[in-house]
Amino acid sequence: MCGIVGIFLKDPALEPQLGQMLASMLGVMTDRGPDSAGFVVYGAGKADHVKLSLRATEGYDFAGLARSLSVIAGGTPDLAVRSTHAVIEIPATAEVAVRAALASDHPEVAVVGSGARMEIFKEVGLPSDVASRFGLSGMSGTHGIGHTRMATESAVTTAGAHPFSTGADQCLVHNGSLSNHNDLRRTLKREGLTFATENDSEVAAGYLTWRMRQGASLGQALEAGLNDLDGFYTFVVGTESGFGVLRDPIACKPAVMAETDQYVAFGSEYRALVDLPGIENARVFEPEPATVYFWDRAA
């Protein structure tokens, strides 16, 4: 049992409130996942730049790390440190070299995500504590996704916390269990994907990345997943401009959505949505089994 929340803003006037809304939703889901929590926020970005979300130990010298990358990054990267995580922003042309330098010279630092606008934060602990630790309430953006985890098949670790990201500006959170993730992981590895954990949810994220690399939209990748992913699942996924939801054909995992002229929101339970602005006028519905729901700002 885990908790999922997500919000996709249609109204730019709400963007400064995104973090506050997501933090409140995440905290409500504590009893569905007290082991660890995480979230993704799609905020501002710079043209031709990439943000790398990094994770290390508490007190790590991220400023020193940024300085050490200055030569290959064409200058000291912009840096934002939040507890055990940091986000560095570098020219897109320097990403391959920076990743190689991190892997060879700084193996103690994990790259947990990358993209033009996506920032990922996750840790072990109660969801409200994790949100507070990283300052989620003060973040702004166009859309965001959060997860509270109750570990059932793997250890409680930061690496095992959601969201998972396996492609640029792509992330996934999952409530459920995939039965064919080991076979699918082997297939995806042969296709060039790499995985940092044994978590089945990371395989689901990798599958969507693989499909989108072949030219599929997020919606099309989710449709294909109905044939290729076995098990019980509710997914909420994000891309740089998109937000999608999919439940398996049996749909035994709880899910509820609300849509207004200002936003689309998702929660594992309705109580995660009750404090959203204008919720009393929202169209509230349960997403249908085996049905892709998809919104895109670029459409």
C-alpha cells in the first residue's frame, strides 16, 4: 500500500502555489506510506540547459563539487542545495562530460534525475518531514507528482523511494506490484537502459522511456504498457509538458481525480484533494481501468 498525489496546473496564476498544494496532499497520504517519500516539481528552466538532480550524504560539500566541474561545464554550474540533494544547472552540451566526471571522480554522488525543468527529491522518513526538509511548500511550477511508500518487496532506502526517473524530464510513481519486471528489466538492459535498483517501479519508468525513445508520446507509451506490463498498478507519470494516469485492467488500487478549469489533480484517496482551491466545484471521478488519461501543455 502506497500513496500517490499529483497536480497539473492549467492556470499559470496558481504556479507559485504548486509546492504548497503538493506538500499538503503528500502529508495527507502518510498512513498509506510512512517509510519514505519523494516528489518531482517541474519548475522554470533555461534554454539549452539541463538540470541534474543529485543526492549525497547529509552535509556533503556540493559547492565544492560544483567548483570541481567548472572547467568541463564551461563555468561553475548554478547550484541549489536542499539537505541531502542538490540541483546543478549546466549547458546541455556539457551533460555527457559532467555525468562522466561524476561517475569517475565522485561515485558518492548519485544522479537521480535530469531534464530541462524537472527536479527530484526523495528521502526516508514521514512524508511531511520529507516535504519540509526539502522546502517543497516554497517551490513553484506547472505540475508535480508525489509518492508515499510502504515497502513490501524491498528494503526501505532512499534509492528505493519514488519517484523514479529513467529519461530526461520523465518520472513515474507507482502503487502496486509488477509480476514480469525481472524479464522486462533484462529486455530493457539489452536496449541500452540502466537501472540503479531492483525496484519494479523503476522498470515501469524505464519501459515508458524506451517507448518514448522510439517516438511514442507519453499517452501512446502508456497504451502500449497495457499489453506489456503484468500485475497490479496505478501509475502517475510526468514529462516536461505532460501529465498522465493509468490503472491496470482490474484497477484494484484506489484512485480518484478532480478537474477544474484551473487544474487536474490525482490522489490515491479523495481526502488528499479536499484542500485544493475550488474543489467543491470540481468534476470528481474515479479513473477507469485500462484507460489512459493524459494532459499536455504543449497540445
